[in-house]
Amino acid sequence: MTRAFIDFVLAHQDDDTARLLLSAARYPDIDMPLAVQQIEGRRTAREKWPSLPACEEFRYPPRLNREQASSEATALHKARVAARLCDAATSVRVADLTGGMGIDTLSIAQHIASEGRPPAHVDYVERDASLCSLMEHNRQVLGLEGIDVHCADSMEWLASCSGAFDILYLDPARRGKGGRRVAAFEDCEPNLLRHMELLRSRCRWLMVKASPMIDIDLACRQLGDVAEVHVVSVKGECKEVLFVCGQHEGETAIHCALLGHRGVLRDCCFTRSEEVAAEAAYCSAVARYLYEPDAALMKAGPYNAICRWTGTEKLGRNTHLYTSDRLVADFCGRTLRVLSELKPNPKAVAEAIPGGRAHVLVRNYPAEAADLQRRLGLKEGGDLFVVAATVGQEKNLLLCCLPEQADHFLHEK
């Protein structure tokens, strides 16, 4: 990573990387595969880690490691959770036992330091020597103190080191044989369920990042003593589930954390007993506005509590859509304005949607979205939505638009 190499990367960061690889002979002083890796890393960073491109010397790992790394938004959320857990500590000791690209390690170290909290000592543990070398480099160019890099098997390292930690953090690899994606703890590497006695004996708090496909209630039973669950979404997409294990009083608090690039936009919190006690209100007919909860809420499951939080009515027991006559401006999810009910045949749909383009959403309805779109003679796109859903016991098709476009479509009608 000489200055000449960095200048080359910056000068060609918008070039076609395939062409760059083919033209490597023109640049004999440049390690072209490494340069392409850095160029593609910077491109990923623009969206995934927007603060990193400002550090020109930051070195990016291969694509698989970039894909597996936390985004800046989700890493910052974990760092804030970690800082809160350690709020009363005179000094903070954290270990990231599945270091990888190191985004979570860097975020925890940076955030605790920026908050003026007690100094944090963060151990980064990774068995891939090339990633360890990269982490040591990046720690230095970012000017971060208090991070120690350990090239070792994480469980062997933990068993051999002395003292206790405030937080142990794990993000087990979720790739099985042949690169198959897995979600259950027992299928991940390391299988933390085999090491729970060691892990829990060496920390006050255990933080575990899991797949958005994880079964939350099963995972809580497997981990035991789960104080908090954070179901994290970014821009409406569920990205991860974070389990915080440690001694606590009361039920597990389930947080639905809706994130923007730099922090939490909304945090809806509930317990399973609160959800059981909540009584859902069911509509007799779909009202003026239709609401689809954010992916974090859909994953966590406060389906009855949403009615109480928002004053809306549910379309059906197994139809997790909500409706109201009065607009709920801060609903956590997508809001649509209902324009009319549609008959489920191509002729009626063509009359209602002359352009033949609409987005088709299917919720608790006996058809797949793509099949229904084809049967109705629609193409994807446009400003209208066709929502197929079960309302009570009835199968309905609803023509909708975004609330801000309602006047245009109602006037046109």
C-alpha cells in the first residue's frame, strides 16, 4: 500500500475492474489483483461503510469477507448496545471472538472512545493470518488505540487467557458445506452451543449476532438467560438478530431496531407476555389507509401489540397488515392509500390500471406474487400497488398508491 499504489486505486476507482485485470501488463509496478480488490472494496464501502472511503489507506479484504462483515449502521448499533451494557464500568474489556474484517471491533472501539466513556480494551481474535495482518494495518491507519490483534482459534485463545471480560462478542460464520447458507447455531462455525459453559464463565455479557432467519424463541432457549433480543433492519430489510445474554431480572426484552445509516430511527420494544396480553382489533372492511410493518417487526412478531401501539385494526388473524381511516404518520413500515377494491380478473385490472404496470404484494393469499402478476396481465413498475390479502375470511385485491400520490390518482379516477 505505497502512495503510488493508493493513487492508482483512487485514479481508477470508477473503472471497469475486469478491463483493469486484462490490462495488468501495462502497469508492471502495480499488484493488479490487489488493486482491483481495493477498488471493489471502496465501491462497497460507499454504501455499506460510508465513513471508510475518507481513509485512503484503509485496506479492504477479499469479497467474501466484505460480504460477511457487518454494515456500518448495524455495527454502530451493536457498539451502542455494548457501551450501554458497560456504562457503569471503570474500565471496559471486550473481545470480538470472530474478528473477520473487523468492522464490529473497530466500531466498538471507536464508539466507546467517542462517547467519553472509560477506556476500552478490545481483543480482536481471528485464525486467518491475512485478516489479522489487515486488521493491524487498519487499526493503525485509523489511529485507534487499545485494540490487540490475536491470530488464534477463538475458543482456545479464550480458554488460555486470564481475567474476565465485560463483553464477549461472536458472529459465527453462517456458511455450510459448499457455501450453503445456514442459520441455526449448531450449523455455524464455531458452534457456540458446544462452548457455552466456557463463554458464560468468562464474561458479564455475551453478545451473539445471528442470521435474520434464526428462530428467535428457539435461540433464546438454547442460549439461556437472554436479557435482550435486537431484531435489526436497515431501510426496511431485516439484516441480523442480536442476542444479549447475562444475568437480568424479568422477561427478555425484544427490540425492533429500525436503522438509518448513522443510527436508530425507531426502536419498538416488547415482551412475549405483553404480546400475549395484547388484544388485536380486527377490521370488518379495509379502511382508507393500509400499513405493512417493517421487516424487523414482521420477524419479531408483535402482531397484536401493533394495534395497541398505533390504533390500527388488523386485516385478519394471519394477515399481518393493518388499516385505519386516519393516517398514522409515524407507522413503522410502509403506508399505502387504498384507492379501490379490484375484481380478480385481467379485464377489471386493465380498466383500473390503464398503463398495465403495478407492484404486486401478496399477504396471506393463495397465490405467489409473480404468478398473480402474470394472471392479472401486469408488468412490474409504476406508482400503483395491487395488494392481495385475506380480510377476515375473504380474499381481496386492493388497488393502492403512496399517500402523497393519492390526490393525483383519485382526481384522475
